[in-house]
Amino acid sequence: MSSRTDPGSVSSGASDIAHLVLTFDSNKDAGALYGPFDENLARVEQKLGVSIHSKGNQVSIKGEHTAAEHARRALDYLYGLVKGGASLTASDVDGALRLVQASDDQLSLPTLENKAKIAAAQISTRKRTIYARSGNQDAYIRALERSELVFGIGPAGTGKTFLAVAYAAMLLERGMVERIVLSRPAVEAGERLGFLPGDMREKVDPYLRPLYDALYEMMPADKVERALAADVIEVAPLAFMRGRTLANSVVILDEAQNTTPMQMKMFLTRLGENSRMIVTGDPSQIDLPANIKSGLVEALEVLKEVPGIVTVRFSEKDVIRHPLVAAIVDAYDRKDRKRDQDKKNA
């Protein structure tokens, strides 16, 4: 695949307007890149404000220079995904656009320093491959690769929990760890485990459903069920982890904002040999009583200077669910900021 700039496309009256031409080496893969009725190209047009026309294995991009270059690099990246066997979705297109913009804004990201071409971090199992869809997701996956303790902090829909479970599934499948331990505090908007019928596993399962969903995305259902039955994938209520040392494991604590300081310290000190811990949470969604400080908030303060611990902070810009989710998160954030400002002015 190659790309070139048409030197005759820059008009004398608008020197910031570029005309770029991408030529792909396969008509079939180019068609997969464009999507049904060129819907992927239309999405790039809409997001970047450029004009894109396709003919066979060529794409012509016209628009403001920076936007046109972003479109070129995004399409170049997406074509690489198609060549690798990926079936593109709207989220993949949005993710590619976030990544090329991050390559301008966050040149410290290892794979984004070369602005001519991007290569997102990925998590691969036999069932599927997950690619980073934002700069912070890229940084998060790379943090998981190099650090034994990672905090993923940010709003719902940013992929922090999904990527944590996906990474754990990859390590388990490759034999790099012996088990996955999933944990979550049982504090959910005023509800408690005691209201739910069944044994402990049945009580805890509803709270861990997002973790299970991610497991089923990365592993065949029968393997997940066998692993759960054999405790290779273990459900460990946070309150029952005291006194344990978790070796050769990936240990994930989800919804960590609802831990108390004592629970968080207890959890973090369970880290054993050849193990990794991933702590995810959203400090803006704390369901603890007002007089109890969040263990996550305290841990982020206490551990910020400890070497080897990496914290990746997501924002509403990293939300990869329905576009309305990002707008909803942003609206609530504005409300919270206004409330905090009103308190200061009172």
C-alpha cells in the first residue's frame, strides 16, 4: 500500500487545503475498508470535515491540511487492520481517528512517535484481537505489559475493565499465569449482597457480570465455564481475600472506588510472586457512606511516588460506547464541576 500527495491539488488562494491520494494494493481489502455503501469513509468525512472519494483501490482526500493528514493516517491504519483479518466497525473507525489525533497531542506514547504511521497496542487471544482505540487505551495496554500494578481510572465506557480482563485472559491462555482472580466490592448504589438469594457465588455473580462479559469476549464459552469450575478463574469477594497471598495470578479489582482504605490496603498487599494486579475504578462514582473515604482515592494519593506503579487516567474523550455515552458523561462532569464551584463561592 502506498500514499502520495498530489502536488497540483493545493490551490493558491487556500494554501492550507490539501489533496491526498491513497492507493491500496487490493481492491477486495479496499472495499472492506470503505464499508457497505462507503459508510466508513463517510464516518471519517463527518468526524474530520474532509471530502473523501473512492474509485477502485484509490481514495482521494480533500480538506484542511491537518484534517486531511489525519484522515490519510487513519485510513492507512484501518487498512492494516483489514489486511490482518479484522472486520471494521464504527468504533474501529472512531478509535483510529482518536489514535491519529493522539499522535499529535501525546508524542510520548511509544507507538505514536512516528506521525507518518500509527501502530496501536493490542491484546490477542485465539478467539479475537483487541486494538487500542484511543491514546489512553494505548498507554494502558502498554502499562499492563510492563508493570505489576496498574491503576486504570476514569468514567464508564472507556474500556478500562474490559481491557484488564482481556489482558488477563491473554496471559492465562499463553501459560504466563496459572489463574485469574476477579474481585469487586459489594457496594452498589445502596444494595447489599444480603438481599440476593443463593450461595456466595450466586450472590457475587451479578456484581461481576461486566468481568464475565469480557472473559466471554476473549475466550470460548466452554473454556470459561471449565476454568470457573476448576477455580482457574476465581471469583473472590473482596472481604474474603484477607490472609491470602496470590502468586502466579492476574488479580483484578473492579469498581475500586467503593473500597474502604483498609480494604484497599488489604487487597494491594495480597500481591504475590509472578503476579500482576489491575485496579479499576471511577472516583466520581463513589457509593460509600459520606463519612467514609474511598480506598481508591487514598491509594492514588499515597502511592503516587512509588516506583513500578503506573496510573492511567481516562477521560470522557476515551469513551468508546455509543456516542451519547460520552455526551452523558461530559454533561454530568460539567454538573459536578459547577456544584463544586458553587460550594467554593458560597
